[in-house]
Amino acid sequence: MDGHNEVPTTSRGNDEVFDRIPTHFLVELTSLDELAFPANSTKRVKYTCVASTSKCLCLGTSTGSVYIFSRYAAKSRSRTSSPVPVQVFTTRDGQISTISVSASEELMAIGGDSGRVSIAQLNNGQPPTLIYSTPGDARSPDRVMALAWSPDMKTVYSGHSSGSLHCHRLNNRSVFRAAHQKLTKFDGEIVQLDTLQGHVLVATSLSAHLYHVDSGTIQQVGKKVRTSPSPLGACYIQDSEGGSAFIVAARPNGRLWEANLVGVVYK
């Protein structure tokens, strides 16, 4: 022995040390206390849906308003000087069921229980401006279940509880194409929408379909239709370069289908 004290180590001891080393840290950049302020101020306000952007959270409510919170608002902002969140947009058309923000984060589409679809311009901290709206039918409401933007952000597609698929064209200048148009109707309630190029992927409570916008033709994803309705969605998966893409469709019992862009299931 050379006089040095050796500390015995074991593999188990090393494992216990590594187990105590944290691998993730939760950091709160700003306080989220303000999110509860509208709902706590009155019992009439209930949050019904949410959409997020890189700068804000958009929360739809049971009263027809959208509360827009800045994700990086200063904690020191006093409620006495600003008793409401950063912005409030009111549709005055009943409960809001879904919200979708465009990829540019400049436009917000809002769907309600009445079937109305509204589109507002987000104005960099200023109150949103209504630029488009379709009337809902109070006598026979057709709830908006899903919204999706076209890749060029000139059209919004809405899926409804009746199975109807509608399109809403912005800045429409053609006398031959209406700004609002019912495209087709599917069996079952529409659950989710997604878009890729000139196609709309429509997931209903019974199956998933590809709707070709230019031709108006429909292709079913897979051959097996579900025997009982269930809220299972479908979406496109595309690589980060914007190249190859495929379809993923949810199936009962936690299973997934993978299909190509013409609806043929291969996995």
C-alpha cells in the first residue's frame, strides 16, 4: 500500500448517483396565472378550445369570445391597468368549438356550435379585426368540429357535425366561385381535417377520406370502415424538408394505419 486511501465503488453505487442527476428542467418564463382570470371572474365563462402560436395562446369560451394571451407578457403588468388579457375578440354567436391559426400566424379562424365560421386578422398586439364571416343557422345548428388552412392560406376548410365539408375563400374575386361553398358530405361526424397541396384529408367518426379539391373526387383511406362511431383522427406526416409525406390514421384499440397519398394502407 502506498498510503493513499481508496474509496470503494460499485456499479450499483454509480447507478444510484446517475439516478439522482436531473435530466430535465422545468422553467416558467412567465406567469400563467392570468389564464384563469376570465374564468374566475364570472361563472358564465368556460374555456372550450385552445390554439397556440409562437407568441400567444388563443382560448375559445362558452360565451363566444376568444381570449388571446401573450406567451411572453411581463409578469409585472397590473390587472388594475388592464383588467382583461392582452386581446379579446367576440363573435357574438354562441359557444366556440374550435380555433385554428394560419401558418403565418397572421390569421385566426374560429368555428362555433351554431355552424358559423369567422376569420380575424391578428394585428401584432392590437385587437383582432374581423375580415370574414358566414352566418350560422340558429334553427338547425351544424357544429364546426374541425378547421384547416390551405397551404397558400387563402382558403379555410371547415368540417361539421353533420359530416359536411365546407370551404371559405378569402379575397375571392371570381364571380364564378362563391366565397363560401359546401363541397361534399361524408357519413359520420367529421373529427379532424388536414391539408397537403390540393388535397384535404378528412377523418370522420367512421373512416378517413382524401378529398381532391380540383376534381371533387373522394378516395377512402383503407378498405375497412369502423363498425361503431369513434372520434379517431388522421393527419399528414411530412419530412422537415417538405418532401415525402404519408398519412397516419388512428384505428380502434390504439392501432395506427400508415397509408400513401392515394389512400392505400401499407402498414
